[in-house]
Amino acid sequence: MKTKEQILETNVKQKEFYNHKKKNLATRIWSSIREKTLKKIRKNIGILDESYDLHKKWFGDLSQKKVMDLGCYAGNSLSMHLARNSKQYIGVDLSDVAIDKLNQRLAEIPTAKALAVDFLSDEFAEKDFDIIYAYGVLHHFPNVDVLIAKLQEKLAPGGVVISYDPLETSLPIKFIRMLYRPFQSDAAWEWPFTRKTFYKYDKAFQIEERRGLLGKSKWFFLLGFLPMSEEKRLAIGKRWHRNDWELSATSTSRLFSCMHVTMLMRKRS
């Protein structure tokens, strides 16, 4: 298990990777599949919109909240919503190139700023956040215990972490990732959640709500090979997503069949 110091060293390489986006062939192929296939599925059957709407609901009234947008790059889908509506917004990312772009977008919002800094480093002294928003970020830390300790340190009493991350608990997905990982240029900071990871968060925080995505619905693309109308295909995909969404909230077996998980986690008293 990597120490904090080892993770900080790895993050220097991660910073260079995201500044220059130099991906090898295997990583480019996987990125293309992820963007063209999975993102298309999430968009077509409403997964993306439903996730963002749920996150806005979890944010609640932001007017008196201090918010950290962790791993925000140049701004994710809800960064400007958080920046415009919160009492104080701080975007945090390793990439100084991306943060420069985000600060340009934030220039007219006096209560918002973005920092190019390693969240784990002593250089980042901000704390007492009411919300830490981590969209596609927590799985970039190989040592979950180090990450959890830092999240708890940065949260205000009763503060929440709102996360969205890939799972590696579905057998076919685990197998595909196992074949791909030896050729992956960003493998050092890509650690999709395992069952053990999930239970560590469950022990450390009060998980008030969770939703699994791309469980049965990850097979939606196969319907394109069947002789049926687009309307019927979308209806089936949406039904599959609804089953994933509802059942994963209470069933760990259904949750672990999914490719992604989003969680509302509150700091324990």
C-alpha cells in the first residue's frame, strides 16, 4: 500500500499527464470506448442528466456553504453552478494548465477561486468545507485510508462528500480492466472501487444515499444489433437504468453489478 509521500510523488507524474495528455495506444483506445460508447449510453438513456440532477439535490441550498470542487480540471459539469451559488468556492486540481483556464471562467465571481495544488500536500491549508464535490476523482488515490483521513480533516463538522467513481466489482468489467491494465499509461493513478474500497467508505462515513449506474443498462449497446425500433430500444434501456438506479440504493449485490457508483457521504460526529 502506497504511503502519502509515495502518492505525492506519483501525483507529480499525474500532473504532467493531465497537462500534456500524452496517452499510449491502449489508453487512447479505452478512452475512445469510454467516451463514444459508455458516455453515449449514459446520455441516451438519461443517466448523465439524472446524476447531475441528483447531485444538485444533494448540494441543497449553497448560499451559506464553503465548497471544494476536488479534481475539477478546467471545470466539470457542475463547477460553475457551485461557484455561482455557494458562499465560497475553491476548485482544486493538479494541472496548472487546467486551473488557469478555470480561473479565467471564475474571474467575475469574487467568492470563487481555483488552485493548482495537490490536495494531500501540506501546501493546501484550506479546511472546514461543508461540501467536497469529487466527480470522477476518489478512484485516483491508491491508498484509500490516506484519502479518507484527508477528506475527514478537510470537512467541517457534519460536512459531506459527494462522489462519482467507477466500480471494479462486476466480473466482466473486472476481466476487461485486468487485460487492459498492463498497457494503461495512467494505471498508477487509476484504481476503480472494489468491494473493499466501498466498505471502507461505508465504515468511515455515513452513506446517506448511493446509486449504482450501468448495471444491467451497460448492455444497452447490444440492443443495437437486434431488429427493433429506436423507440423500443430506448424504452428498454431506460427501464434497465431505472432498475439499476432504484435497486442499487439498497441492494449491494445490485450495486456491485454496476460500473459506476455515486454517493452522498456525511462526516460522522
